[in-house]
Amino acid sequence: MEHQAVSPSLKIKRTVAALAAIGVLGAGGAMMVHQNNAGANGAPAAAPVAAAAAPAAAGAPLVALPDFSQIAARNSPAVVNISVTGSTKVALDTSGQAGADDFGNDPFLEFFRRFQGPQGGQRGGRDVPTHGLGSGFIVSPDGIIMTNAHVVRDAREVTVKLNDRREFRAKVLGSDPKTDIAVLKIDANNLPVVPLGHSNDLKVGEWVLAIGSPYGFDSTVTAGVVSAKGRSLPDDSNVPFIQTDVAVNPGNSGGPLFNTRGEVVGINSQIYSQTGGFQGLSFAIPIDLAGRIKDQIVATGKASHAKLGVTVQEVNQGFADSFKLATPEGALVANVERGSPADKAGLKSGDVIRKMNGERIIASGDLPAMVGIALPGDKINMDVWREGKIVTVTATLGNAADKVAEAAPNNGAAGKVKLGLALRPLQSDEKREAGISAGLLVEDAGGAAANAGVQPGDVLLSVNGHPVNSVEQVRDVVDKSAKSVALLIQRGPDKIFIPVRLG
């Protein structure tokens, strides 16, 4: 049988038709690219990632294929290398020698180790010179540069190297360790600048690009996606970090994170690592927050932060059951500082803050992050779950620099029954010593309460947010609870809610 010859063009057409039939290609034969090339005013962006193809056929997938070459070419001239000379205190071992693991010529190594726990077994110390590298980016043609506070921490001399290889001695205009933002100034004009975007517009899964100097390799470009937004980390920064999988290493700190329109949306600040190197988790400070801090530093040389004055805990399923919440969301107020804005507004231990200024609070860390981007003097409205219903509480935020007041005494409580606790009222001297006006001492703990972490010597202050002054009051609250109860416990100077499963 004679085989019919098939021309190459016909083969291509057949292949395209087959791929279109299974949804790999659009009906027009072009692979689909999902992007947003519109600028802030609706005009096409100056540096699009890729050209959009024809509209997709019904059910055809959208495949993002970013090309960051234009963004890198346009913005690299405004990304700088920062070298720092300073000194740091180095621990000495028992022989009086500095531990080899403590030197690390890069001052960021200690910063990246913060997630690994303390380094023990040493004592004493002495100052040794340090030399470190970081990154930054120019935001004003007259030489204003943004970077991380930890990049210039303890710096005696800061040198900025531009993309064109020129070097300048930089002045630190101000540094804010709370948000890890620092602002530098170099004596230069007509410098290239990066455009600033809005981090609030970022979406999880969106492509992002980092430019910096990891390990001193200038103008290094790495890319990835936004893994999460509003991420709270185990530090005291209250920054709602942008989590990405962009490769960030020591030396990248302070460098910009770009969106697909070539706008800075974050400042690369931290990585979660057990080795000191990149392991897939990097965190950037949102540019909306960083820009406000920069403006304050340029204007006054320092930054001010707002304070509400509460200690909050996560609302887990046990607490949700105890407080009769439909979902385990919100910030559970464990303690209110005396004289704080929260105290003046009437917030109480046991309140669950569900919204702030109309924004939902899912995890407890959302609240301090929201307060952290506000300013002292701002008024906030909170939706608070209290005794089975929502109430609105309005507070005027204070200044975090103000002296922290002593914790307000709580009218306490005590209970037993299904909890497995042996309780007794506190004596007058015990109340004075504990700094409270009422409460029940836990003489013995067993059963469900002990399993949850209640210990003898704890003081029980409330059950499900209800202050109690007798074992009968505790029995009454526990008997009305179906699945679990939330016990407010004072242990030494600290107060914490402990969920206890019943049954």
C-alpha cells in the first residue's frame, strides 16, 4: 500500500488541532499566558512580563510564563550593593578564645540564625571587627536609599556601590528595628530610581522577582511566587510579612521584591532556615508599610508605632467551642494593660476581637500586624465577641514608645467539677502577692485540666470569660458548657487562656 506524503505544514496544523481539542492550546493555536499588563491608571505597563495570547477556549488552562528580562534590565541600575564595617560582641569559650562559629564575617549570619535557638556553652566576650554585605534600592534621584535595619546595625561605616560601579559613603538617616527598615543618603543626583507599587494588591500565587547581592554577587536576579500574605513570624516586629519561595540568601537583605509590572512591592528581610542558607521560605516587608516608615524617618529621623495594649492568643477549636463561636477565628484577649488604649476602650480578658476597621481577623497575629501599620492617635473600630454576641469597641491608639503600664488586675474565678481541679479561695496576702483582687488557687490538677497544662499553684481567674469567685460559680459555667471550657490562668506574672476538653 502506498503511503501518502504529508507536508510539514500539514503535520503542524494537525498537531495544533489535536492539542486544541484536549485543551492544551486555545482554539486559535496559541498557548495562553495569564498576566496583568495594566498600569495604575489603566494604561499598559512600561515593562510587561509577556504578551497576551488570543482568548482561551472554554475550559482551556491559563499558564503563566513570565519573562522578567525587561524588569531586570530596567531596575537593576537602581539596586545597590551595601558594604558595612562595624564591630560586634563575640562570645569566648572557656579557654578565653573566640568560638569559631561566632565570627562569621557577614553580620547577617547571626540574624538568619535567630530561628535556630541560642548558641550556648560560652561566656565572656570581646569586640571584634565585622564586614558585611547587603542590598538596597534607590527611591529618590537625590540619593535616598531604602534597606533593612539589620543590614546597617552597629555600623561604623556604610559604603554604597551603584550598578555602574561608582561608590559613595552613605549616611544613615534613621533606622527602625521594629520593622527592620533603614534609610540611607548618598551625595549624588540624577540617580535611577525604582517605581513603588502597592503590596496590598498582591495575590497569593502571583509571580515576583528579587534583585540583590547574595554573598556579594551583584545584581543577582531570582524569581518565584507569593506563597502567603500577612504572615506573622516568631519575633516582636508585628510586620505582616509577604512569604515567597524566591531564593534569598545572606546579602539579599534589604533588596527589592518586584511584581510583574516592575514595581517594588516588598523588601527582602528574612529567611526561615536551619542552615543559614535558603531553604524555600523567604519573607519580605510589605512596601506599603515600609514606605510609611521611610517617610517618617526622612521627616524626623525616627519612626513611631501605635499600641493597643493587649496580649492575645490564637482561637483554636477548643476556644471556639468554649465561647460558642461558629469558626475558630479572631484574637483572644488574654490580658489588658492598665491605662492602655484597650483598657480605656473597655476591652476585657476573654473578648475575642473578630474585626478591626472592617477587616477580618483570622489568626491572632493579624491584630498586632494591623495595629503595627497604624499610627499613634488613629481611631480604630473593633468587632468583639463578648458573652455570645458581637459588640463594637472604639479605641484611640497610643504610642508604643510610652512606658508599659502594669497589667490590670482581673477579678478572678475558680472552678472544679469535670475539670479535675482542687480549688480554694485565695487568702488576702496571696491576692496581694499575685497582684489580683480575686481568684482561686489550684491546689491539685488532674484529669482533663492537667492534660491541658493546668498546674498546681496556678490561679484560676475566669472560665469562658466569666470572672468567678467561688467553686459554685465555676461549676455553674462548666455545667452549661458542652465540649470545652477556656480557663484564664495566672502563673507568676503571666496570664494565659488554656482550653480544656470536657467529658
